Amino acid sequence: MHLHADDATARRLEGEPNGKTEAWHVLDAVPGATALVGVRPGVDRERLRRALLAQDFDAVMRRLPVRAGQTVYVPGGTLHSFGPGTLVYETCPGGWRTARRWPSGSGRRTSSGCWTSGDRPGRSSIHGLSVRVDDSVVRTVLCAGPCFALERWTAGGNGPLTRTFATAQILSNAGAPVTVTCGGWTGRLGRARTLCRPRSARCG
């Protein structure tokens, strides 16, 4: 069970400039797979603490069904866990160094200090918002927030996908190997491989 601070709590408790908001895009899930995301209404800090120590997670948390193609957005300050039987692609801002886990078996502190009372449960989306860029390219916004946007780009046929971005981009390949050209660099990006692209670079 994981819990990360939001920005305000990270500055107050950890001396860190930013907390951690994350999103999971479910690549694969067995039938009946679920994720625990957020705390049920009316649960106070003491009841939450007792349930976590007893590992009675369903007594205090929301359990969401998940399946391949779904995206779950998890704001900082939200208690969460996924699996078993799931393979997810997770994205989040960099720079976060501290995670709280229950039960605490790795020397990390067991604490509910990062939990945001009135816990935001996170949001899930099955399809996202798709826009056809041209005849062979579809851009799907899976989720977006103040920290990042998670998008899926699908290209069919042999046509190139060209895009200029004003911010740094993390490009991960969930399909067949592709050739990527970025600035003066060209390379092969295989399945399940990731490339970090600098801001203002034209890539295709």
C-alpha cells in the first residue's frame, strides 16, 4: 500500500519542493483484476490507521475493477495499490524520493501524515479522448493534470508520425519496434523501451 504527499504536504513534512501525483495506464490485467484507490467517505485518520495495521484494506478503501486499456489518475495524498495480475505503465513527476508503505517492512516509516483528509479517490477512464491527426495517426489523451499529460499515439501503415513539443517528453513504445528521429539523432526504439526527448525538439 503506497501513499505519496501532495505538493503542500511534501514541502511541509519532507522539505521537498514537489509531491507525487501519478497515473497508471493498464497494459494487461487478468479477469477480475482490481486496484485500491482512495479512502471511503466518512473514514477518519484513526479508523484508517487501525485498518491499515490490520491489513483490512477493503474496510476503508475503494476497490476499482481494472482492465487493459484503462487509465487511473492518482492525485498526491491518495492511498493506493494495484495488483496482483496487472501490468501497468506508470508516469509521474520526477524528484520524489519518499514513499510510505503498509505494512512497513523495509525501514520506511509507517505513517498517515501524507494522507489528505477527505481523500480524493482518483479518477479512471476507459477510452480517453481520441483525435484523428491524419489518415493513419490517432492521438488519445488518457489523462491530464497540472503535473503531466499521458497520451497514446497510434500510427498505422508506414506513414511517419511527426510532432514538435514545447516541453520535455517521455516516449515509451508499447507496440512493434519503430525508428525515432529527434534533432540530429536517429535510433531504434524497441517494444517496452523508453526514450526521454528534450523540450522543443522535432521528433518523428
